[in-house]
Amino acid sequence: MKKLSVGQRKSLAEFFTNGAVAWLSAGIIAPFFTGRKIVDFFASVFWGLVFTTTFLGISLFFTKGVKS
């Protein structure tokens, strides 16, 4: 991780942050607008939260130790 420049680390962090936003949209917000069964709804919300937190965690990992 030390071989990446600050700009590269920030770019990777931004990429994974955008991925987290996409998973939040797809897994949490979209099921409200689709006619799904309650089990499918909760499964979608669960996986949306799992992937959102995973992508945010990866993003925070890349920015660890980077000063603004």
C-alpha cells in the first residue's frame, strides 16, 4: 500500500465510495419501487447493506494515513 501515491489512494477510495453508493441505491432504495415479495425485499436490503459497508470499509482502508 505504501507504493501508491496519495492521489492514487484517493482515487481508489473514491472508486470504492462510489461503489458503496451504487450498492446502497440498488439494494436499499430500489426495492421500494419494485413489486417484490417481502422475503426478496429483506434479502435485497441485507445484501445491499453488506456490500455498502464492505465497499466503505475498503475505501477507508485506502485513505488510512492520508492527510487532506
